[in-house]
Amino acid sequence: MKIIGFILIATVVLLYVWWLKYTRGQKGVSAKESAGIQVFDILVKGVYSPNVIRAKVGRPVRINFIRKEDNECSRFVVFSDFKIRKELPEGEVVPVEFMPDRPGEFSFTCDMSMYQGKLIVE
């Protein structure tokens, strides 16, 4: 019985370490360049994927969101630091464009903050 308990505890600890590595330790996806614009593609389906993106300061950014679900929570994306709120109709590609004018880490969320992403500007 003690062996089964030990195995269960070890499994939980290993799953937690794996979760930390693959969700918290993300370095972020770099942009694809297109005519001087930093372009990202983000799938919205249960989460933002990828949920961490990296951009360079002082260069235009275009983030193409494609929402593949009908969850009401994901209907809008909000970049509060850039005063942007865009509706994401299901099945459509919606570009969000802006100029990151300062370095830092900026969050983007749904209206209820259940979906969360991070833009790292360097």
C-alpha cells in the first residue's frame, strides 16, 4: 500500500514539473517578417495558441487571430495597454495591428480574462 502511495505522489510531482516546464517556461514565438511588419498567427480554441509571442520595439505588429470555437468568452480580445478591443467572429481571421513603442511585457486577454496571452516587446 505504501508503494502505491509513493508511486501516486511521484506521478503527481512529475506531472506538475512537466506542466511548469511547458506552460510557465515558454520563451515565446518570434514573428514572421512581411514587408517590415512583425506577423503572428494565434489560434483561439480553449486557449490562445501560442500564448507567448515576442516582438521588437518600434516595429509594426500584426497579430492574426483565428477563433475556432463558439465559446462566448473568447468573442473579444483585449490589449488593455494599447487600448485595443477587437471582436473575433468564429472562423474568420481578424488582424490586430499596432506599434509597440516601448519594451516590456504586455498581456492580452478575453473580456473575462479567462484566456490569457503575453506579448514580450524587446
